[in-house]
Amino acid sequence: MAASLRARTAPATVTPEERNRVYRRFDLVVAILLFFLFMGLYHVVTMLTVGDWDFWDDWKDSRWWLSFTPVAEIAMPSAILFIFWSRFRLPFAATFLTFSLVAAEWLNRVLNMHGWAYFPLNFIWPATLIPCGLALDTTLLLSDSILIAGIVGGFLWGVVFYLANWPLIAPFLAPVNLHGALMSLADLQGFHYIRTGTPEYIRIINRGTLRTFGQDPVYLSVAFAGFMSIVVYMVFVGVGWLFVKSQFSWFKKI
Amino acid sequence: MATLLNTTKVSDATARARTEVQWINPSFIAIGCGIIAVLMVAARLYQQQYAWSMGLDSTSPEFQKYWMNLLFSQFAVEAVAATGIWGYVWFSRPRDLSRVEATEELRRLGVFIGLIFLYVFAVFWAASFFAEEDASWHQTVVRDTSFTPSHIILFYWAFPVYIILGITSYLYGMTRLPRFGARHSLPWVIAVAGPFMLLPVVAFNEWAHSFWILEERFAAPVHWWFVIFAWAGLGLGGLLMQVCDYIYELTTGRAQTYEGTDGPAYDPALDFEREAS
Amino acid sequence: MIRSRTTCRTAARRALLILVCATLLPAIAYAHGERAQEPSLRLSTIQWYDTTWSSQQVSVNQELVVTGRFHIMGSWPLEIPSPTTLTFLNVGVPGPVFTRAESEVNGVNGVSSMALQLGGDYAYRIVLRGRLPGRYHVHPMLDVLDAGAILGPGQWVTVVGDPASFDDWITTLTGRRLNLVSYGLRTVIGWHLVWVALALVWLGYWIRKPLLMPRYAAVQAGEGDRLITRGDRMMAAVMLAATLVTAIVAFAVTNVANPVTIPLQSHQTKVPALDEPPASVTIEPETVTYLVPGRTVQFHLRVTNHGAQPVRLGEFTTANLRFLNASVSRADPDYPPDLLAPAGLLVQPNRPIAASESIEMYLEATSPVWETDRLTALMSDPTSRIGGLFMFFDPAGKRSIVEFSSSIVPTFTGHLVGEL
């Protein structure tokens, strides 16, 4: 047991009660700090990778949105999950991140996209990743294994995204006829609410290919999302491992 | 001489009065966050008032008056604030970090954590609030300048605010806490330098948008540099564990050990003590 | 160079007019981003003409119709991505202060992104509805893939009324009538709240316990596995079951409530140009210069009339600016005055060109807007080119539109015809 080599006359806290008060205040301050940190970091990586699909109804398609969103979004939770599980045995990172993300997105949609740019809220609502986070965290705790959480929880992350967000988008996929053009309500919203910087062709959505097997690419997208989420999880758990290892990196000069 | 940030006392513990342990001060955090919130909300209200009415045409005299003047004012305020705050932290530093009582060190660690809280709060405003607001502007209007009403607030107000606070926190730790004064913590350096690097990435992006990236998607590879440097914020995870080791030592009087996680035999953060002894 | 026979009085009037335009009138064309674009591109890509706005004031929910035509220059700059890939007819307004009810280009539904032809003319119609009260500059515009937006002329339109009264009633193909303004929002918020509640339960479960230091110390001491209790596992199992059950039930309920859904629709199509007869007039540029102090473009052209009727030059238009030969052509009184050059178009000789005749013509297009709109920032532009449309009229009023493109060189010395 290595004692502190400096000449300390006494530790800063003497009684267990004092110590627990210090620890508890640390808990609460860090919990709130993490909320703002996760809002900042997770939101910025989200908006710059899958943001367009999340901003607008008429981007939420069955090919890109359903697959790309969960695959891109599992990266940061995987890394942070590793940090909190390996050093604190806390299985809440994925839920905390996805909860913070939803809070940050709604704040922005209401105050900025709606409050500043005047888009209706039913056109700019964010998707939810909270059920994906819950599935990942609970699988981790039940399996007590980073690997099994990745395989089972990672797959669930990709699949549950579709299950949980279908209720949100489905009402906007009702068909309408606009002067001879078949459109969904989401397409119609995109046409009605003028976006000078975002013409129709800029949408990265399923436009059909000669090779789409079967009618509906949804199931392909969901399966891809599930399996690719596992891969991304494994890679970014490694990133988390690197940040954990950095705990012992101190340099005399930078 | 005792100041708010610098109270160096080496006192006899047996004679020490039993007062409440000085730790993270919620009032300090609340007041700091309040000031940051006022700065950011004021910016947001200014945008609400003048962006659509005066900010659509960068060649108009109104734009020069309401937006370019704001930009230059921001630069001036930031230069003065950075010089003032960093200068204060630096010049008021204690000259001797070798004999700091544990209670004082814990108090300073609490200030350090409070400053990091303010840094993170400012990062939220920049990276979350004003960043997505930028999408609502650029996907709605025709871009005609790098200094749009959303960019002037996002890149040239919110970003510098968190950079100033991040470096302030770093300087405070370096000058008040023996561990951070003796060595540079890699994850902490990453957590400060990474988000700072978003500013050079802005320059690259504006160059790209002026010349070849003419569509206003957010999902574009040119933006991925922002993502990479945002990831640097995870350095705070490594710092969290270093702070836990620090708190453990200060509250128990013993250095942290790592048998349970197959870590090193001793905490390398205490290398400076070994070298001193 | 053709010398003027204008009298001193006419010359003085012209000089005074230029002075007035340059100093007293605001001489700005209200812009929404297009001024920052390179002038040689704005002058040489798309020419908008015959633009009309049905009204300058509408109420909330009331329609505003914008019609007109645009010509895609056959001499489209090779360094700019071409509209033969994809374009989209859009509207230049500050956000969704109007909604777009319908639009069309040459009869093709404007919901489509369109591949267009170089050298082609397209007639468009956009129907907007007022949504938010205010005064807005309304432009038609064309987005071109990888090139950006090219704005047409803008007109101030005021929207009056109560914004809360805006509605957007739609009937779906299944016969359901709904107001798109708020449709579906309750469902979205409701499901979000369900998931937020579950998240708060899970997070609250952990945050209520000692969170960091005791757990960290236990893990470092090798006691980490004892931190996970049976109660924690039960809670996790319950939360996992609740998550999966909620998601599956929500999915099933949604399918019952929305039995008919379609995927997002993609509309991309080629649109042929208007089938216009070829112009009966050809123009060859001899020299085109911009006299900087006089804010005047000077054209020396050879104009040949290949038609059977005599024609007169009525108008030159470029980048939304219109230079009218007052003796031939007049603008609609409601047309935005800031886009009409007060000095008009000086034409010499200002007479009909007979059938089969070929003459040299000298033109002056003077306007301070050349400068204020940055259309002649030639010193900083890597290309010096001017384009536009010349409009000739026969005695019956039949119009012949001729595309024009030429290099242009600035000059700092020289005289205007009006000064002599």
C-alpha cells in the first residue's frame, strides 16, 4: 500500500459522514455536468452525421434513416459505456446519452427551428434513441459482459430503433395526391414548408435501385442496422478502452 | 495574501477548527452558469430581433451595422476577457505548491471541478444549442458570406467562450493543484485542445463552402472534422478517473491502488512526489 | 464608334438623370444572398423574364401566384455544374413565411427535381399561401445540383392577418381529412414522453445510490462484481422487458391505426424546354465594355434580322435587371422599380431593322445597380463575361428573344453618348 509521500498532517475528511458528504456532492455535480456534456458532445456528433435525417420528416426514409442513424449513433455510447462499466460498474451510459440527446434536440427544435425559423413542430421532430439505450444498458448489466452486450444489445440497438420510431413516422406516410403526383404527408410537408437551402434533390433517401430485393427495403435496413451496430460497438469500445488507459498518462511537457 | 482562488495555508491540524469541509461550491457554479446563460440568451435574443430583418444580405449597410459591428465587438470583448481572466489566474497563483494542506487542496479541487462545470456548460451552448440552430439558418436561406448571423454567434461568440473557460480551468489546475502543476494530464489536455481545434476546422469548412461544397446538407464529409474533435471531449472520462484517484487520496490519506483492475503498482500521478523525495 | 447627334439639352438631361440615380435614389436591388455570387455567373447562367406577382398584399391563407419564364443560357459557364443534372424550382423567401401550395415548370409538377436543357426556355407557376404576417421579398429561384441557388427578381409582398388562423387541410387517398399544421404532433410527443419516463426511471434508480467514489474504489479493490445486486438484475430485467414490450406493442398499435402507408416518394424527371420557334434575329458582339465611372455597359454589336418583318430592339435583361428602350417597350406598373434601370437602354440607331438587314448597333445600359449589386466586380472576378437576353419586337408586337453572351472588359476612360 503506497502512502502519499507528501507531508500531510491529515486527510481532508476525518469522519465517514464527512467523506460521504464529499462523495455525494461529487456525484450530484458530476451527474449534472454529464447531462450538459452529453448534450453538447452527443448532439454535435449526431447532427453532423445523421442530422439531416433527424431534422426533417421528409428525410426519414426506409433505407438511410433506419440504418445509418442507429449505426452512427452507437459509437459514442459504446465508448462511454466501457468507461462507466469498467471503472464504476454503472450501466447507464447509453440511456444517459440518448436521454440527453433527446432533451438537447427538443430544446433546439422548439426554440430554434420552430421559434426562430418558424417550421412547424410536426415537421421537425427528432427521432428517439432512448429505447435503444435502455436495451443496451440492461443487456450489459444482465450479461455482465461487454462482449455479449455488444452482440445482443448492439443488435437490439439497431432493431429497436425501427420498432420505437415507426409509431412516430407512420402517420406521416399516409398517401396524398398533389396534382397527379403521389406523395406522402411527409413529402408534402417538405414541399409546403419552403426551405431555400434544401431543394428536393438534396435528400438522401431511398430512390429505388435495380437491385433492391423484394418490395420493401425496410427489413434489409433493419437487419443491416442490427449487425452493423454490433461492429461499430466493438470498434468504439476500443476507443473507450483507450480513454480509460489514458488515466495513467501524465507528461512533463506537452 | 488570500484571494478568492488562492488561499495558501499550512496550518497545524491539531489546532484546526472543525468547520464544514470546503468542497465544490454550488453557488460558484450557479453564478458562473448564470453569467454564461445571460451571455448566450442575450445573443439568441439579438438573433431573434435582427437576423431575418437585417441579416439576409451581407452586402447591405444594415448588415454591416448590426452584424459586422457585433462581430468586431465580440472579438474585442473576447480578447479583453481572455487576457484579463487568464492573467488573473496566472499572476495570482501561489508560488509554492509543495506544502498544501489536504483541506486546502480539496477546496481547490472543488474550484477546479466547478470551473470544468462552467466549461462543459459553455460547450453545451456552443456544440448543441447554437450548432443545430446553424442548421435551421443555413438550410432555410441562401448563404452569401462566412459571417452569417448564425455563424457570428456560434463560431465567434459561443466557441471562444468555451475556449476561454477551458483554458482558464487548465491554468487553474496547473497553478493550484500539485498533481496538475507537476505534470500534464493527457486526457485533460485532449479535452481542452480537442474542442479548441474546432475553430481551425471552422476555417477549413468556410473555405470549402465558399468554393465547392455548395449544398447545405449537414451530413457531408467536410463536417466530419468537427465530429472527430468533438470526440476529444471524451478525455473528460479519463480526467474523471484521475480526479477520483485524487479525491480518494485527499479524503483517505492513502494513494489509490489498482489491484482490482490490473493497473500499475502505484499511481503515476504521484511520480512528482517520488522524484521530489 | 457611332457618334451621337443628340442635342445638348438631351445630353444634359441624361447626365442629370444619371446623377440623380447615383446619388438620391437608394439604387439597391434588395438581395437575399445573390449579390455575393460571382457576377460573371449571375449574368451568364439563368435569365428570368416575364415575372409577375399576383398581389403585393395577401392575408394569411390567401394565395399569391408567381409566374414567369426563365431561360437557361446555352453558353452556361463550363466551370459551373450544369442544370442538365438536376434542378429544383424553389422560392426565395425568409423561411416558411409562405407555404407552397403547388408549382409547375412547363406543365410538369414542381414537386419534382428536374433535369433541364441548356438554351431552353421554361414557363413556371408557383402558388404560395400566406402564413406569417410580415413584409417579405419574394423571389422565384432555381436550385442547381452542386452549383447552388440562382435567384430571380424579387418583389415585396406583405402578409396580414392572424398567424394562428393558418390552416393546411389535406385529404389523404384513404379519405381522411386532416390539418397538416398540427397533425401527428400529439402522437410524436406522447411516445417521446413514454420513453423519457422509462429513461428517468432507469437513471433515477442509479443516481439515487452512491454513484462514483464508492463504486470506483470498490472496482479498484477488485470488489466490482459485488456492486451488482440481485435487485439491480431484477430491475434490469424489468426495464429490458418493458422496453421491448413497449416497442413491440407500439409498433403493432401503429400498424392498426395506419393501415395504408407509402414510403417517401422521389420525383425526378427530365423536362423538355418550351417549343419556341428560333429567334429571327442574330447578334454578334464586336466589343462589350463597362465604363466604370459612368456605370454603363457599352455594346458594339452587329445585328442581323433574318425574319420577314422589321424589328426594333425593346429590352436588354440580365441578372434580373431590365434595360428598356422607352420608345419600344414599357414595364408593367407593378414591376419592382429597383430592377428597372431608370436611364433605360440607349439604342443607336433607334429605328426598325428591316427584314434581311444587318446593321451595326451601339447600346448603352446605364444603372448604378451594376455597381451596387456587384454585377461588375470584374477586378475581383476570375472570369469577365456578360450574358443576357435581347428582346426584339415586330410591328405586331410579336417578341423575338435572343440569347447573348460575350466577354466584357472594364474601361476607366471614355465617353457616354449622352455626354456628347
